Amino acid sequence: MIRVENVTKVFNPGRPSEYVALRGVSAAVPENKVVVLTGPSGSGKTTLLSLLGCMARPTSGRIHLGEREISSLPERFLAELRRTAFGFIFQSFNLVPGLTTLENVMVPACPLGQPRHQVRDRAAALLEKFRLGGKIGQTVESLSGGEKQRTAIARALINDPPTIIADEPTANLDTALSLEFLEIVGQLRAEGKTFIIASHDAIVHEAQVVDQVISLRDGMVVPAGPHDC
Ligand SMILES: Nc1ncnc2c1ncn2[C@@H]1O[C@H](COP(=O)(O)OP(=O)(O)O)[C@@H](O)[C@H]1O
Ligand SMILES: [Mg+2]
């Protein structure tokens, strides 16, 4: 369970550009569920996602990961948590050009200092699982949109994190690929993973695989409704 308790996030505090992106948000993400953060552009989805994924600290309020209060931990603990507790799927995938599909999947495992051959074998097995076994030696530029998406998913799984965080994962995908993404989410949930997905895409919040929708507006949680996307 990941829980945020009355969190606020103020960007550029005290400056003329000060902006309150979250205004006292409380929310909980249970284990092995698919939770979607939705709301209009600028409503605070990415900001809340970055707090839930330990990528940023709240200005006030608390974040609990299981029994642990993490909002006050020093940066090196947060960095460690980020690597082991979370896998990230970024908007437009953020694959590294010039590296092969296999190397891209290996990237998040590098700071953990495991033997390279073990990481390579795990990466190859993940790519095989996502039907990319024949593409491991190709640079990512040569992949199709769907193949890039599956490579990004494989990369998020390389450290076998319990929770996957995805920011607008379907933003650059057509309907068929968006549905394929959601099918993979369903498979991974069946394997025990938790998903937190920020998305203003109706295909995502209407998907059967979604257990819970948290709707944001102007940095606050509002009751979820059909017009909040
Ligand atoms: N680093 C930042 N500095 C200043 N303002 C920011 C920063 N990040 C986000 N914001 C502002 O906070 C608000 C919420 O942003 P964000 O969480 O990215 O919204 P969403 O993902 O729902 O579109 C936006 O108005 C955005 O401009
Ligand atoms: Mg966003």
C-alpha cells in the first residue's frame, strides 16, 4: 500500500512564479491493483505520480510506502527505493537512441551492481516474453511504435519492482496499441504487480483492468465522474 496524506506541492515557493500544484491530496494505492490518476492537463497528475514514485518530495504532508514514512528520508534512501520499489514507463517511452533493445532494457539495473550476464539474461527473457526476442540486437530507432512500447514495459520490469508507474503511457499510441498496453497491464496485475497510471485518455479509465480512478482538478481530488477526463 502506498498512501499520501494531505500532501501539497508548491513549485518555486516565495518567487513570483510560485505555483501550488497539489493542495492537500490524500489517496491510497493498494497492492496488486491498477489505479489511474485522471483530470485535465495541469491538474497535478504528473506531480502526484512523482510523489507516489519517490521522484520528488511533497512541500507538506506525508507519504507512506507500506509501514514506512518516506517523505522525510534522505535522498540516497529515496534513490534506492526508486530503483527497487518502482519501474517507470515515461510518456513517449524515453528509450535511449543508439542503444540496442537489450541495452535499453538493462539500463535501470546498472546502478544496482549485479553481474552483467545476469542482467543481460533477465533482459533477454523479458524481451522474449514481450515477443521481442528477434529484436534484441537492433537499435531502438528501428522498432515500430508497438515494439517501442513493449521495450519500455520490459525496461520497467528489469528490477522486478512490485509497482509500475506510467505517465500518459498511451499518449502516442493508436487505439489498437493502447488496448494492447492495457492487456499487458492486466497480465502483469495477474502476476502480482501494482500499477499507478496518470492518464487523461478515456480508453485507459474505461478499461476493465482499472480498479480505481482518482480524479484530480486544480491540484485537488474530486469525485470521479464521466466528464473529469
Ligand atoms: N517543475 C515545475 N515548476 C513549476 N511549475 C510546475 C512544475 N511542474 C509542474 N508545474 C505546474 O504544476 C501544474 C500541474 O502540473 P502536472 O502535475 O504536470 O499536471 P498534469 O500532469 O495533470 O498535466 C501545472 O500548472 C504545471 O505547469
Ligand atoms: Mg502530466
